[in-house]
Amino acid sequence: MSSTLYTSFTPEKPPLLDAVQKVTLALGSLGLLLMLISWAGVSLPSKALMFYTSMGLIFFGVIVYSWRTYMIQPAGIKNNGNFFSSISHRGVLAWISAILITGFYVVLYLKAEYLGLGDTENSGLVAFFDPLSQLMHSKKASQWFVYGVLYTLAIVAFGIKFIFKYRHNRYEIIRTISVMFFQLFFAFLIPEILEMLHPETATNYFGKDMKNMWPLDYDFFDSWHIQNLSKGGLMGSFFLILGLLMIFVISPILTYKFGKRWYCSFVCGCGGLAETAGDPFRHLSDKSMKAWKVERWMIHTVLLFSFVMTIAIIYGYLGNEPDRYLLSRSTFTWLALIGLIGLSAVYFILQTKNVEDGSKNSKYIISGVVVLAALILLFNYLAGSGNAYFLQNYGFRQAYGLWVGAVFSGIIGVGFYPIMGSRVWCRFGCPMAALLGIQQKLLSKFRITTNGSQCISCGNCSTYCEMGIDVRAYAQKGQNIVRASCVGCGVCSAVCPRGVLKLENGSSDIFSKTAEQKAIHITEDQVRMLS
Amino acid sequence: MHVYIIGNGISGVTAARFLRKNSDCEITILSSETDHFYSRTALMYIYMGHMGFEQTKPYEDYFWKKNRINLINTHVNKIDFDTKILKTSSKGDLSYDKLVLALGSSSNKFGWPGQDLKGVGGLYAIQDLERIEEYSKGLNRAVIVGGGLIGIEMAEMFHSRHIPVTFLVREKNYWDIVLPAEESAMVNREIRRNGIDLQLETELVEIVDDGDGQCCAVKTSKDDTIECGFVGLTAGVHPNVKFLNESALEIDRGIKVNRYLETNIDDVYAVGDCAEQREPAVGRRPIEALWYTGKMMGETVAYNILDQKIAYDPGIWFNSAKFIDIEYQVYGEVSGRPPDHHDSIYWEHEDGNKSIRLVYNKNTEKIVGLNLMGVRFRHEVCEKWLAEETDLHTVVQQLNLADFDPEFYKSYIADVQALYTSSTGKPIEKPVKKTLKRVLAFLGK
Ligand SMILES: Cc1cc2nc3c(=O)[nH]c(=O)nc-3n(C[C@H](O)[C@H](O)[C@H](O)COP(=O)(O)OP(=O)(O)OC[C@H]3O[C@@H](n4cnc5c(N)ncnc54)[C@H](O)[C@@H]3O)c2cc1C
Ligand code: SF4
Ligand code: SF4
């Protein structure tokens, strides 16, 4: 592609948008408009045609527009104007989008009838998606189908945009293709196709995101889900075993080898949306020490909540319907006790083994709380209580589903992209991220290496870290970056103008990888020798 | 003991940090540029909208109080070294026990006609950036004078806002005193690829006044007149020491310091851009206006102030920069005018945007320098090869250890090895493979 279009010889400042961009913007908006009109209740002539036209216009609108934006410039870091633009720097457009997206999520989670969801017949927006739903599994669409289609569309279209933007960086390209692939196939197409092939048992367990795993997939251990899986024949058992293997075997191994990025930046749908549609907002994450403190409290609280909720639920149904399960309540209680105390002990030992990073008290607090959670369970079990944690077992699940599942991960998590950055959920709320993060920090080969003394403290890395990590604070000291929250997106390394950062894995220094490599250049020995 | 530091740049701030780390003395930093330390190297990114000013501050504002480092925004007009008093513009007289001068630089002006007109300026301080911002509105063209690192940054800045740029470079090729010919040609191409009007072997003759004291054009040595509303002067910097010229302090171009960074006056030290070494390390210049050296001097001076004497040792030369989209790193001795006993293995990618150069001593076949364009190398590995005067052959054989490009990037190491073999006839047996484990073992970690 010739780059003469983007030239300084242009006698005048080029217009904000060129003709191609204007046209594609108009077409994309038209696609969106069709969707909105149908939501407003206007009945359109050919439903199917309108639907596909709308989706197609939006998809190609995004792609051609971004092709025009990036492909006419030489490849390289293109963050020009991010701090001036209204949409990417908390201007009016950002606030408007935040309000609209938040509003959409509120309706989606809490008032789906406003989208047009009907008991027998859909109307409005949900009905707009009926043609595709009919095609894929011969039934009307649900609000989750609408959401799934839009979500997948966003990841794929903005993923392509992201690839244009980072086309010089193979790490970013491969990682983005990976999230697009997992979203398109594992979260969307395969479940929908399986559902089409097995209409009888389908909704019971196939119609969901296959790459989701507990604790992100918080209803994995719900009784209906376990029941459906175990009764679901070969496929059901396969999913059950895969789910358990993922949690207890595959994930710990992959996290050990590559850090949590194998999930957060290559597989996960929440991460996928953040990295693609959320990319223009990544620099908005708060880098302050205060935000880091809030983050640690918040995310670990959610993690604890998800543990307690899951234990309470299982404890509940094993006690209420003992005949339906292989596992008895007492076995489960003892397993959970051993699990929790074992986890806390392993955590404590690893934390001690690793080079201390200053947060000394945290290991006592965290292990203490986990042991406490085990003891309360024991107490209730011995007291013969039907509830594992005093309150109604299922109450935990409901509270969790509402506050964490809907409000946090959806409404705040995505709705606040334009204000708080793209990974609010991943950083402050995701129990999966918390769990993988603890392992990443304590028992993983992954780190970001700092290249000797090449850092010029410019701040690009910290600015563009969507997780709000102050990467520069480490880089300028010559220290590796080993942080629980790092999702390994690689953008800090990409934007660094001095080639200072490299994401890599190595086993030989696994417990000392956080050590300061050099205090700039004078060692204590040198000073002593001369003094 | 109360240590005053004039200058809140990297060298002054590093001195303060290490003083605090190793002592309990009272520390005060004075500066009239900004309230807080920021990264001068990121000025271009503020203008280009990659970051705001806040993002360029390496430490949050609470840091200073927490570490008991006083910050005062004031200008020091005069220093009375006999009574140890600093005369400031807004805080009266301040009395020091020990004084660190970390004054930084100012942009060079070579007496060009019109150099003091409005719309003419360098890029050094945040105030310069504010001025550039002011002139950018509706700017028809910017002319940049001086083919160094700040010049190309300034060109990229205007370019990012779609303001036409003419870049006047006196040399035959961009920065060809430092860059070898091929690399220099690569940067020429990069500048032009972006549509910047690069005029080589062209000097500024005069800046034309529009009648209102504002520049409106430049005349060049090629007898051209180029209309422009802004002229950027980036022909190097000099130590910012003018206000001390009449004092007892020994100053040549910069403030003269010995290896312990002490000046000729007791209890007065100088670091960073403003310091001039009496006995520079072998192969090094007496003044090195660099972020890295400022940082090292700041650290060194802290120990010396605390009477733990240690000589300033800048270590093995390294530097880095970015030429629009091409990253550049250098380790050891690489020059645009190499001495006769130097030769090099030079590999360039077919796209013309990446290269690896290994410079060696022809007589001894030892490595003396590495120059990278569009490829990242590992600092500590290169440093170790250079410090140990490793044979070129061994370096080529171990070359994978230095590869610092992101994962999944295509590695060019095998190409360099093949080139080495084809040009020397020496096969590389068992090239060392690339894993972090091997790197750590090599570095003894
Ligand atoms: C645009 C730009 C890009 C650069 N990029 C790089 C790079 O990529 N790599 C690299 O190695 N180097 C780079 N440099 C050079 C590097 O930034 C300097 O070498 C370094 O900042 C010097 O630090 P310092 O602490 O010596 O002085 P400074 O940072 O200049 O700090 C001196 C401070 O003292 C203040 N001061 C001076 N006199 C007085 C007084 N009388 N009273 C009160 N205050 C006073 C000044 O206002 C200033 O704030 C770059 C420089 C510029 C301008
Ligand atoms: S530290 Fe770097 S790799 Fe990790 S999340 Fe932040 S930007 Fe991404
Ligand atoms: S982007 Fe690179 S040079 Fe800039 S602060 Fe981060 S690590 Fe240092």
C-alpha cells in the first residue's frame, strides 16, 4: 500500500475523515439504524434481508473504515491524538457511549422484555434476530442470542481493526486471531450447532460458551448443570470431565508455563472484547497506587465470594438430594476442607519462597481468611446445619449472579469502557483472573523482562497498560515485571520506543524473578571496596 | 546536613533518591521548570497525543513527601559559594551544606540571522513544547534545522499533526557521524517514506522576518527560500551554566568535575548534562547529554556526598532511539567514521527497515560493537560480550542469546549466522539455541 496519502507534502491539513471513511461511516451507521428502527417497533419489509444487511453493513463499515485509517500509514505504533479525541479521552462522545452501553446492559440483564423478548412471540430487537436464530436452531431468538451475535460481531470486526493497527507485531496478530477464533467457534458457532444437532437436550448444557470455565463460569457447579451434564450421555460426560480437567489440570499447567495470558489474552471472551472493541480505551485505566490497593481488595473479595458461593451451593444440593449424586455431603465437606486448607498452605509457602515484594501482611490475611472459610464450613457441618455459611445456600448464588455476574461483569465491566478503560472487570472483579493471577505471581515461568538500563522513563508502557500496572516503575529500576494482574497483552512491549520490555517464560529463576537486577549500576560491594 | 539540588531532571532526582535511600539528610530540590519531575524524553509524545503531561511523571505526587524530599519551584539567580547561599527568585536566600548542580542543557544557537524571531525555537523544556503548540495552529510548514535525535523527533511531531515538515540536514546523510552508512541511508528512507521533505547537505543561512518580528521563511545554502511559520532549531545542546559564568566555579563548556563528580569548590558537585569530566573514561566524551549517564551520575554523586567515595564509571557505551517507526539500539563502539582496524558483518532485511551490524577489530577478531535497527537486542548479553572482549566467532555462535524481539517474531539470527559463514568461510557449529534459561545461565543468574 502506498503511503503517499498520509504525507506531509499535503498543502493543507487533510480533512478529519476522507471520502472513503465518510461513506463507510455512513453505511455502518445505516446498519445500526436498521437495528434501532426495528427495536423501536417499526416493522420492516423483509425481516431476514434487513437483518443480514444490517449486520453486513456494520461489519464492513468497521473493517473498511479501519482499513482506511491504518493501512494508508506505514506500520508502527499509531496512538496519535488519543489524548485529544473525544471518544478515547473521556470527552462528550465517551460519556454518551458509556451511558448508552450501560443502559443496554441494564435492559439486557434486568428487563429483557424491553428488548422485545416475548413468551411466545418476540418483537423489537430480539425479533430482529429471529431469522438467524431460526436458521441456526429453528427457534426464536432470546436476548442472550442477540447478545451473543453482537458480542461475536464486535470481537471479530474490531479484532480485524486491531490487526490492521498492529500489523507489524506478530504477537498481537496471533493473540488477536486466537481470541477471534475462540469467540467465533467455541463461544458461538459450535454451541449453536451442537444445539441444532441435539435439540432435545440442547438448551440444558450445549447452548453456552464452551471456553468458559469455573470460576468465571459461576454456574458450572450448579445442580441443574451438573445434573444435565451427567445425564447428557457421552457428550454430557465429555463436557463434565473437560470442565473439571480444565479447572484442576489444564489451567494450572498452562498458567505455570505461560502465565495467565494463555486464558486472558488468547481465549477469554471478556478479555477478547476488551482487547478488540475496548482497545481505544486502554490508556484510561487508573495507574495510581491507590487504584492498585482497591484492586487487590476487590478482586480477592470476589474470588473468596465465588469460592464460598460454590461450596454453599454444592453443600446444599448434596444434602437435600443425597440420592442423586455420587458424592455425599460429608465427603464433600472433608474434600472442601482439605482443599481450602491445602490451598492456603501452598499459597503461604510459595509467597514466602518468592522474593518479597513489600506486601508482607497480605499473605497472613489471605491465608487466614481462607482457613477461616474452611473452619466456618466445618462448624456448620458439625452443627448439622443445612447451610454451609449460615445464610441460605442458594442465596449466595443469587446474590453472586446479580452483583458479580450481571452488574459487575456486564454493566460496569463493559459499560464503563469509555470512562475507566477496557479491563475494569478483568482487573477488579474477575475471580478467574484473581485465581490465575495468584498462580502467575507465585508459580509460573512468565514475567516481563526489563532490558538492562535502556529505559528512558517515558511512560508509554504504563499509559497503555489496560490493567493499570505502572510498568515503568519496574522498568526504570531494571526490575522484571511480575504482577498478578498482568494479562500478557504485550502492548507495553509494543509501545515501548526503546525496546525495553519482553514477555517471556523461563523456569530457572522462578522464585527469584522479581529481584532487582541492578540498582542502576553500583553494587554495594563496589561502594564498600572504595570507602 | 541539608543537601540542595538545583534541577529536578533525571540526574538531580536520581541523586535525591539515592541520598534518601542511604541516609537521613535533609534534601531539597529546586527547579523553575515544573513542580514535579517529568520525563523530558517523552515531550514528543505529549505533543502527539500519546500521553498527557501527567503520564510523563515517573513518580506519583505523593512520592516526594513520603520520601521526605522537599520540592521548591523557584529559579536560582546567583550562588554565593563563600557563604554557601543560593539567591532565588521567589524564596529568598537559602543556605546549603552541600550542593548538587543538575542544571541540564539549553538548545544551541549558532548566530543565525533571525534566530531570535518569534516562531523560532528548540525543544528542550516543557515551555518550549507549549510554544510549539501555540504556533501549530494553522501552521503552513515547519522547518527543522539540525540532523540529530531531537530533530527527527520534532519532525515526527509535526508530521503526526499533518503539518508539512522540511528537515534540513547539514551532513550527507542523516546523523552519519554516528550511524554507519547503511543505517544512515535507512533512516533517510524512513523519513522520506513518511512524506517528510528531507534536504541533505543543506544548511540554514537565514531566517526571514515577516516585518512583525515573526519568522515567515528560511533561506538555505541551496539558495532556496522555504516559507514556514515555525523554525525548529535542534542543532545540539550545551550545558545550561550561563548564570554561573562569573563565579569562582571552574567552567569550560560545562562545569568541570573530577571522577567523583566534585567541582573545584568544596561541597559542590555537578551531574548530568551540565557536568564536564576532567578525565573522561576511555573512548568517552567529557560531556554526554544523555538520560542514562545523567541517571548514573545521580547515583554516583549520592554516594560521594555521603563520603562513600566511588568514581563515576559510565560502563560500556549504549544508547537507543526511535527514528519514526524504526527502533535503534547500539552497544559498544559503532561509528559513522570507523577507524581502519574496525570491520563489520552487516545484515539487512530485504524490506530495508531492519538490520544487524556486528563491529569487530580486524586484527584481534574481537567484537567491539553492535548496532541494531528495527531489531531488539538484550542489553546485558551484549554488555557481557563487549566487557569480555569476546571473539566475533563466539558472538555469532551465541547470537540467539541476544535476541530480544517479542515472542512469535521471525528471528533473523540464522540469517546473520549464514551471512557470517558465507563472508568468512567459517561455519557456525552448534549455534546456541534461544531460551531464557540459556540466557540466564550465560549471565550467571
Ligand atoms: C526532546 C528530548 C528527547 C530526548 N531523548 C533522549 C533519549 O531518547 N535518550 C537519552 O539518553 N537522552 C535523551 N534526551 C536527553 C536527556 O533528556 C537529557 O540528557 C536529560 O534529561 C538531562 O537530565 P539532567 O537531569 O541533567 O537535566 P534536566 O533534565 O535538563 O534538568 C535540569 C533542570 O534544572 C532546571 N534549572 C536549570 N537551572 C536552574 C536554575 N538556575 N534555577 C532553577 N532551576 C534550574 C531546569 O529548568 C531543568 O528543569 C532527550 C532530550 C530531549 C530534550
Ligand atoms: S503489563 Fe504489559 S502485558 Fe501486562 S497487562 Fe499491562 S500492558 Fe499488558
Ligand atoms: S515505554 Fe519503555 S522506555 Fe518508556 S518507560 Fe516504559 S519501559 Fe521505559
